Amino acid sequence: MKIDDSILIKFINNDLSKSERYKIQLLINNNQKIKSRINGLKNLKNVFKEESEANMKIKMPESL
């Protein structure tokens, strides 16, 4: 089974079927490289979320 970032993102977001999630979980547990990629994607997701929240607090000026 080929693992790319799109499949890992679906795994993080719980967008896979139960059997696919189980297969990916086994691969993550057995392969340190995949585990580090999943951690990197989770960290990236958290950074985007924090930046999005910070940007929502910034008010646009009425005139530029």
C-alpha cells in the first residue's frame, strides 16, 4: 500500500473507512518514518489553526 500525504491527512481527519484506518494505524506503528510524517502533518495543522485564529482577531482598516 502506497502512503502519501493525502492519505495521511485523511487519516488525521478521520475521513477513511474503519478497515483503511486500521491498516494505516498498523503501518504507523511499524514504521518510524511514517510516524514522523504524521506528527509533522499534525503540527502543521495546529500551526495553521493558530495562525487562522490570530488572523481572525486582526481588524481590517476602513481605508487603506
